[in-house]
Amino acid sequence: MKVRAPLYFKYLRMNLKSILEYRLAAWFVAASQVLTTLFSFVSIGLLFRRFGSLGDWSFTEVILCFAVASTAFALSECIARGFDTFSGMVIRGDFDRVLLRPRSPMLQVLGAKTEITRVARVFLALALLLYFVFRGGILWSPLKIITLILMIAGGTAVFTGVFILGATVCFYTLEGLELINIFTDGGRELTAYPLPVYGKWIRRFFTFVIPFGCMNYLPLMFITGRAAAHPYLYMASPLAGFVFLIPCAALWRKGVRHYTSSGS
């Protein structure tokens, strides 16, 4: 009996084949992603070379934030790029055909476009992460390593949720709003640093509304030994990223019911 691969992996394979049709372009895109991440890392290094520290946070601790944020954002772009480019699907009327197919619209949009070239950014961010894990002076334990993995997974979930919200807006505006970039690209830049360096209202909003702080600041408190009270709560805080996906998916379903086609 022939076992069928899940639909999403078929989408993934088709996207990979289309990218490999133009391999030189794929290499250029991957190189640009690596250079973008590398320049951001260099800018943080220059900042610390000039000022020495960022409040109570050391260079190693900030680089952990940066590497986790870069890895999570790149992974989210790899798997959820279809939501980021969803406005084009609505404008062209392609989403009408999606609704005619006997498969979940969310799954079809999720697999419509995957950015495999973003994996290059993932590899660089992970290399930086592993280097500073072993050379950064933090005393690591199995629980701290699990927390670090949860930070990446929870961050990927948060960014994916933001992409879904951005796509949901397109049901009402047809075109995506630049405002969403504040929470996608802006969220990546924001989570490159521990949240205490920002104002109180920013910390509260990006912890209790969009839980970037739960994949960044709170688990980092556990890793660096700053979480004296309720340490396991800080350790488990990245799971809030997966909880965040629930209202995002609910709003998406509401948007699908609202959709009335964009016309010709």
C-alpha cells in the first residue's frame, strides 16, 4: 500500500522545485539573507564596543536574544510566507479557487509559498547561538537548554500568528497594511534586545497582547538566573506563543466567513 505524504509537504516539495529552477537567484537571495543577519550582529557588537553594556544586560545575553529572534523569524518566514503575501492572492482572486477545493483554506495558504532560502539565515543565527552558548559564560543545564529550544519554537509560533493576523486584515482591506510590518519586521528588531530596555507600555503590550516578551525576556530571565521566584513559570512562558495561535486562527476563520471575493 502506497503511503501518501501530507499535503503541506507536497506544497513544500513543489515550492522547492520552483526555487531550484533558478538556482543562481536562490543563492543570491540566500546570500543577502546571511549578510542582513551578519550586519545586524555587527551593529550590536559595535554598540557594545562603544558602551560596554546595555543596562544590566551583557553582550552574550543580548546576542542570545538576537539569535533566538532571528532564528524564529526566519523559520516563520520559511513555513508561513503564504500569509505574508496573502494580499496578492486576494487581489488576483486566487483565494476564490482556494475556497472551491476540499481542503482547509489555512493549509492551502500556508503551503502556497515557502521561502526555503530563509534557511540560510536560520543556519547563521543558530551558529551564533551555539557559539555563545558554549563561549558566553552562562552555566547551562538540561532545563536551560530545553528553555532555549522553547524560545525558538514559541517565537516561531508568535511570528506565524502575526503573519496570520496580517493576512486576516486583507479580507477587509484587500491589500495588506504597512502597519503589520511593525509587528513582523519590527517585532524581529524589537526582540533582538531584552524588553526591559524599552518603556513600560511597550513591555506590557508585547508581553500580554502580542507575547514577544514570552519568547524573549521572560525565559531569558530563567536562563540567566534572574528568575528567583517561580522559575518554572518563566521557563514555560514561550508556550504562550502557541496559545497566541488560537485567537489568530479564530480571527482567520471569521475573516474567511466575511470574504465576498475581490471581483475582477
